Amino acid sequence: MRPIVCLVTLPTPPADLAALASRIGDAARAGLDLIQIRQPQLDARSLGDLVRRALDAVRGTAARVIVNDRLDVALATGAHGMHLREDSVPAMRVRAVAPRGFLVGRSVHSASGAVTAADAGGLDYLIFGTVFPTSSKPGQAAAGAVTLAEAVAATPLPVLAIGGVTLARVAEVAGTGASGLAAVGLFTTADMTDTVRHVRNAWQHPDP
């Protein structure tokens, strides 16, 4: 199975948005499937500017740009989809106003949450976390690979793992049956082409 690989952006000051858009272009050319723009500190205008730059940066690649929890910005910019928090609006409400082919995902934090989200309808995928301890979520308890596997088994939707996923843990994540991973730190320093290759190789040879 070819895993779905998603880059989640780090919060970035407005002055650095051009550099972030360039990094997004690098990610798309490296073969990432999804770019989730998560910039809660930005106002609608700055966020819209970043999303438009990101869409320009991924043009000509298979990567799709997803806006985190801002349907207004996603629709206004022509983004490929949006990602919902677990407690955000119903996905079917998004479907009612979104164009055909618009991707909708949701974050979940338990197997029961995955079932509830899937049963409500309207979703294309789930992101489950936090799987492992991570500095981006200090103090938040890690669910672990076993709980991730339970969430994967509980729903027919593709489930991506997020939280503390390092290169050393990629095969463990693949062994849970997850459809892929979403990450922040995994793509910040290493060569992204090599990282994507490592991830896809791990799905060919997952940890049992």
C-alpha cells in the first residue's frame, strides 16, 4: 500500500510566509500528498495570501493544499480541502457548500472518536493523535501505537497518524495498519525526498 504523507505547517510570522510557501513547494516536489496549512495566529487576509502562495507552489504536482479549520479561507482561495478539529463543525455542513472533489478530514483522539466521526459522514480521512510524545504538544498524554491500531480497525476511513512520529518510528506506525502519517517535525530539517522515500519503504516492510 502506498501511504498518504501529509506535511502540517509550523506557525510562521507573516514576514516569513514567502519562505514557508517555498518550503511547501519543496514538499510537493518531494512527493508529499497533502499540505495542511495550520496557522491559527494569522488573520484571514494573511492566511488567504499564504494559501494562494501554497497553491501556486504545488501547481504541476499531485500535492493538495488543505486549510486547517477555516472553511471561509479554503473556499475563497480555491484550496483543495479543509481539515476540521474534533470539536469543529459537522463535515456534512462543509459538504453542503463545498465544490465537488473538496477534501474534508477531521482530527480524532480515540477509537470511539474515530467511529463517531466516520458515522456522521462527509469525511475523506481522519488524523489520529497524539500517538507518541512530542514537543509540539507538551504535557499531552500519548495514545500509543496500540490505540492507533484500534482506531484504524474501528473505521473504514483512511487514518493518518500524527504526533512524535520520527524516522525510527515510521515502521511501527505502518505496522498498525494506518493509511499514512501527518507530521510537523519530521519534515523540518531532513531532506524531504529522502524522508518520503523512507516512509514509503516502511509501508512496504512494516513492523509486525
